[in-house]
Amino acid sequence: MAKGSDGSRLANLNEWVAEVAALTRPDRIHWCDGSDAENEALVAQMLGDGTLVRLNEQTHPNSFLHRSDPDDVARVEHLTFVCTDDQNDAGPNNHWMAPDEAHAKMDALFDGCMAGRTMYVIPYCMGPIDSPLSRCGVEITDSPYVVANMRIMTRMGAPALARIEKEGTFVKGLHSTGELDPDRRFIMHFPEELAIKSFGSGYGGNALLGKKCHALRIASHQARSEGWLAEHMLILGIENPQGETHYIAAAFPSACGKTNLAMLIPPEGYRNAGWKVWTVGDDICWMRPGKDGRLYAINPEAGFFGVAPGTSKKSNPNALACLQRDAIFTNVGVTADNQPWWEGLDNGQQPAIDWRGEPYDPAKRPAAHPNSRFTVSAKACPSYSPEAENPAGVPISAIVFGGRRASLVPLVFEARDWTHGVLVGASMGSETTAAATGAVGVMRRDPMAMKPFCGYNFADYFAHWLSFDTPGAKLPKVFHVNWFRKGDDGKFLWPGFGDNLRVLEWMIGRVNGTAGAVETPIGALPSADDLNLDGIELGDEALCKLFGYERDGWSAEFQAIGDYLAGYGPRMPQALVDEQRRIAGSLA
Ligand code: SAT
Ligand code: MN
């Protein structure tokens, strides 16, 4: 019998923990309270066994490096399953396994896997503890690294347990790092049971079960039945010189700059005029209609699990400011004096040791893994919005969809109405990144940036999106952006980063009815004069490609979008099919 079980006041939680302990057979059970003392003891243990390395205490107090297994550095989409009774409910967008078969497979892997280890029970709350939009879960894991990360990424410990005891329902997440054998690695979701089983990986998106597994895959399913939306979106607030703040939610695939956009620093002219950007969240957004008909959003997370490479004083000074202390770095390089280092950090220092712990040799590998990450509390961010803790959430004025598209897609366009906006989201395409294992730079459809994260059939998901358009609803305007358009020389045409505020300002102008646009079949595009381009130089090619619309290319794109939607069969909502046909027709 494992030692250390304090238990909770909730019989179904205690029973589940006992069941898991009987299966996994840990030496000890530790119920996490989220206290500093608990965290210090875990850190000391991980420093002792090499799971963590202490970074330079002078430059980066209380900060640590974790080097993962080299085969365990990203999400594994081919090993991620949604296990619903009926395969059609998971949809062609998910890998599916029958729940009984999946449970049997996973339970065989979990059998005795915690022998000699401590089993940690982590009660957590996704969202502010006192928000009606928040939802809770309990993750059981044998990884102290997961505990330390969950403590930063969620509201974890005693207050979460108190809420769970009151509510009685919670998402059950079971995780073990196992032997990290890629052939014995699966991330299984049981949305109908509000349960997750993840084995064989310690990587964030596979192992911090509050994040993608709960807050997106399980929550998207839950949101559908409860009338809300769980989305892969950042949330930011834009305060104009008059002191009015508009909130924007924006969906981009992993590693396409959500963290940078969420923490944007306005260009100098805007700063001087009094513009400010507030960060509410950088990855996940839960939204629900309020009494006034607007959508209100919370960030269910409490921290950032951001991509390190490319983060610099220039690209994201707010992120860099967060990373000065109390951060966990995973798979970055280090300098000779043990400071964290990654490609694009641009601080004049040089790496000495790479992410594998070997002397840095640029001919061999980059110092930091392309999907190396930092974990840090949102409260450390200078632009963190006080409204992020508001239990009522923030009202959303605009929804933005965006992907990485080297060609065709202009800088920004606006959807005509909600149905068109849902089609714009549903037909999003993007070139793949290092956030998941597999080829990088391949264009794929990634509707609403949810391809890896939607816990049910995309056709039903689009229908759910369409269902928000009810009488009395005051829905946000919907836009599409592409920061990644390239010129003939292969270089990016748009400067991006802080200058993206110029595009966001135009959107707010459209919301307020003050900004101009040109109507086209794909939506309303600003002309170069509709955007404030003061202080940036754009050549003829850039102006043409960023603000133009290429009829032939879009005609082909809409054929491809039609084929994509048809792949979902009759379950695809007719309103979306009609919208696609209407636009395809006007492009022909
Ligand atoms: O899935 S992670 O949380 O590791 C990050 C991402 O891919 O968006
Ligand atoms: Mn993400």
C-alpha cells in the first residue's frame, strides 16, 4: 500500500486516486498543495537527480534548465487519440480508438509503472479560481517536472481542491513518463468521460494535461454541450490614447508568434501617442456569450509555455523581462557562465553547451532545440492585464485567424459576417512548425488553429461556431491576417512584431466604423492608405502583395477549400458549404 495519502473530502476523487494507485503501484502518494515549501522540496530533489540544472543565480535567480530525452521534444500528433463511442464523433480530424480498446492499451502500459516512484496528485483550476467560466481537473503524474510546470501554468493546489470538492466534477488526467520509449507513447482522450491518459512523454503539450489535453481537447467537447467555445487563441487588450480598451482573441497554429503578439510593444510613434497593449493570455481562450450578447473570454492558464528561439529584446522585450527569474527552461543551450541561450536571443553572448548537454558545435546542431520552451508565471509579465484575473472575463471585439502563408494570402482582410468569418477560420491553412514532430514548412489545413486540438468532429465544431449567431448576439468582427507573406527573394515582406499593431488598429477602426476598406470576394481589404504606415518603408512588391488580392490564386484556393469541406461528408453544415460555393462562384 502506497504511503502518504491524505485524500480529499470528495469520495469519487479518493476512489479514483486509490484505483490509479492500485494500477500503477507507486511507493508514495503526494497530494500537491501548491505551497512554496512543496515546490522548494521538489526542486531540491530534481537538482539532486539531474532533472533540473540550476542556471546562473546572479543573472537568473531561481531559474532552472531541464534537458528532455532527445526523442521527446514536441507534441506527437500521430500518437494522440480521441476515443469516443462513435468514431464519427471524433471526426476525420482526429485519430480514433474505441474507448474500451484504448483503456485496455493504456492500463497495460500504466500497470506497475510507478513502482519505486512517487505519485503526485495535482488538483488544478483552469481560469481564475472564482470565475464561473473556469473548470477544474486533477492530474496524477509520476513526474516532479510536470508538477513544477503545472504550478506555473495553472492555479494548482489547495484553492483548486477546495473548488473541486464543492463542484464534485473534474477532469481526470493520468500521466506517467514511463520509459520515454517512442513506441510506447500515447496521448488518449476520453471526452465522454472527461478523462485523459498520457504515457511515455514528459513534453509540455503531452504531459502538462491541463494545457492542450484538458483546456482544448476535452474542453472543446465540454464547451459544445454547454454553449461556449474553447479555442487555441491568445487574448490581448489594446488601449488607445483615449483610454478605451478593446480585446482581441487571435488563433494561430503553434509556433506562429502568439506569444509575441500577445506581448506586443507598440512602435515608438504609437507609444508616444499613448497606445498600450495588455496581455491576457498567449495560447488558450475560453469564451461564452454574456447577458449583453457579447462574447466574454478568460485565459484558462496562469503562465506562459513559450517558444524560446527567436525571443529577444527586439522581438519580445516583455517575454525577456519575464525570463529574468523564476523560470524553467526546457532544451535551451547555456553560456559558459550558465546563462540560458537560444538562437535569436541576440544579447551578444555565445553558447557553450547545447540542449543535449554537449559542447556547442554549430556544425552538429543548434544550441537550443527549435521547439525549446520557457515556463513562467503570467504575473511576471510587465504587460499582464489586471483584467486577466477578472472572473467575468473580458469582452471580445474582434476575432483574428492567421497562418503562415508564404504566398497568396494578403496581410489582412475582414469577413463580411459571422458565417463568412466561420468559413475563414474553417479554411485556414498554415505551414507546419517544430511544435509537433514531423516535417516542417508543409502547408496543411489547420482550421481555427485547432487541427491538433479539437476534441470532436470538425464538421460539428463548425456547426457549433455557427450556432452563436442568434438574434440579440453582438458577435465580434472576424479577420484573417498573414504576417508571413514572402517576396520573390524569399524574405518576409511585412516587418511584423510591434508593427502588427498597425493592423490591429485598423481592425479596431473597422469595429468602430471609422476605418476604410475595399470590398473583394474574399472579404474587405484595407488599401495601403487605410493603414497607418508612418515610419515604415514598404517597396512596390510589398504593397502589392500585402494589400492586393490575386483572383486566380484565390479561385484555386477556394476549389481546394471546397474539396477540404467535402471531405467531412454530409455532416458539414450546409451554411458553410453554401458560403464556400457563393465565394467560389464569384471568383470563377
Ligand atoms: O502543445 S504545447 O503546449 O506544447 C505548445 C504548442 O504546441 O502550442
Ligand atoms: Mn499552442
